Amino acid sequence: MSVNLVSNTPPPAPAATAPANPGQVLENLRTTWRNIQLPATINEEDKATVVGSLRIIFDHLTALETHRDNFNTLRAQCEELQQENQALQGNAIRLGTDLDRAHITIDLLQRNALSLPSRHSSDSTSSTKQQNIPDPERFTANRKELKPFLSQVRLKLQGNASHFPSLSLRLAYITSLVKGPAYAHLEDHIADGFSRIPDVDTLLQILSTAFGDPDEVGTAEREIRGLRQRNSDFATYFAEFQRLMTILSWDPRAKRAALREGLSAELKDALVFVDEKDNFEDYVVQLQNMDNGIRTRAQESKVSKSRTSIPVSKVMYPASTKPDEPFFRPGGLVPMALDASRKISPAERQRRMQEGLCAYCAEGGHFVRECPNKAHNRLRLAEDTGTMDMSKNELTEE
């Protein structure tokens, strides 16, 4: 059945001139809906059908407008998110570039650590180059060498810390310095790549526990009682003395007494003529200066003697004037007159000690207990006596 709809509004414009805005189209449909007039002859059923169809169209258009608004809102939000994403990507690129530059700078600093000048103070105008500390001697298992080895390792790691930037490098360096029984002891601890060793002190403590002296103080006490300077210079003697005192930690008075007890005979003799210092540090300086003076004078006398010495073949020994001394005979030599006294005055003894001369023969280059003239004279006397006895026997046989 056809229905004729009569409207008071003019017919819509052609499609070519219809507005492109969906909202405007919807508004035109609403206006048209309000202006629709149905013929009076149409029955109620057809009227209800037309009205329902138009209402459905109206509802769809209203929903379409709502969806259009939502779509525009979502599209605007999407554009904002895209802009934020582009900004974040730009920031990430800049941060990555800065991070790469930082890594390059760190690598250059680590490679050139030794060549970079170091400023000791704010007012210093000169710079010094970092020195490469020598490597410690390799440790085998000698108990006496353990403490110096540990001290030298710590000095190396602290003084050249730039060479060992990581813990694994420090531990590997220490392990490379041990060999023999010491390395065999560490081998079990490093089999898993130092995973059980948290720091350097732990590794050094393993060596100390295995090869250290269980009675370090008792050993030092026994060594200090037997320590003597003998023919060595005072500096060598005092270095060993200080090593033992580091373990014993005696008071200054006990240290001074132990130090004096081990001095050489020459230094003890020289101390008779001077006032000994009471302060331990001053006493050490005093002994060092005296020992240097004695040895310097001895060296000077030795050089002087070598320059002015007369060949033995030209030495003319005086004839003996004492009845109990060997007599002179043609073709022979009279032994050096050896007076049994050999006594000198205190002033002469002091002079010889101060000048570094032998207290026996007054010559330089040696001390009294090492005097070659004693043994030389006894040997010459025995030889000459034997020669004269043989001559007497020859005369008797004739």
C-alpha cells in the first residue's frame, strides 16, 4: 500500500548541493520530521508504521552523531599520544648518545690514567706522573718472607689502583705472585673463579693462616736475643732490629738496651768516649753517624795506605837489640820486633778509634779483631825461627 506524505516544507536540495556535515543532515531530518503531515484518509495502522520507521531512522542518526563525537575525541587523544611518543623517542635518542659519549670518555681516562697529570694541591703549579710501583717478589712458602710480601702487595694495589679497577683483577694479580706450595694451597680456593673470596683481605688472610708463624712473638724474642751487628753496617743491623721490634712492641728503654747489646765491638769501643743519648730516636741517629764515620775513615786509610805502601822486598827490618830475640845472619831477615806489651795510652786509643784506625797496629782499613799484622807476625816469626833452627842443624852436621 502506498502512502502519500504531504509536507509544508519545500523538497530537499539535490544531492550535489547537500551539506557534507552529518550534523547538519541530522538537523534537516529533524526539521522534516516535525513538519510531516499525513493525509486524513490514512488509517492508524499505516500511520503507526510510517512513524515507527521514521523514528528508527532518527534513532540511528542520533547514535551515528554520538559515535562521530566519540571518534573525534579518540582521534584527538591518539594524536596527542603520538606526539608524546615522538617526544619520548627523541629524548631516548639523546640519552643514548650521551651515554655512548660517557662510555667513550671513561675508556679514554682508563687508558691514559698513567699519562694524566695529577695535582697534589690547589696552589701547586707542577704536576707529577704516576709512578709504577715494582711488583713484589713471588712468594713460595717461606714464613719469614710472608709479612714483607703482604705489605708489598697492599702497597702495590693502593699505589697503582688504576691498574686493577675490578676485584677479580686484584685477586688474579695476587694469585699470580705465589708459586710452589703457596699456589697449591690457594688452588682449591680459586678453582671456582674466586666466588668464595669476597675481598682482598680474605685472600691475604688465607695465606697468613696457612704460612704465618703461630708463635710470632716467641720467635721474635728468640731472634732478638741472638741478633748481632758483627761486620755489617749499622743500617743493615738496625733494619732487622726494627722488623723484630714491630712484632714485639717493646718500650723505648727496653729497645735501647737490646739495640746496644747487639752492636759491633768497634761501635761499643767508640761509645766509651762519648755521651750516649737518652732518647731512643736520638740514640739511633748517634749510632748511625758514628758507624758512618768509622767506616768512612777506615776506607780513607785503606786508600791512603795503598797509595803510599812500600814493596815488601824493600822493607828493611831493624836488627834485634834484645838478647831473647832472633839474631841476624847474612842472607836472612830479622823478624819484626814484637814487644809483648803493645800497650797504648788512653789518649792514643781514643785518637785511633776516632780516626777509624786499628787499635793494634794503628793502620786503617780494618779493626783490631781483623788485624792481619797479628797473624802475619806470628807466621813470620815461626818461619824465621824454623829457618834458624835448620841453619843450626846444618852447622852442627858440618
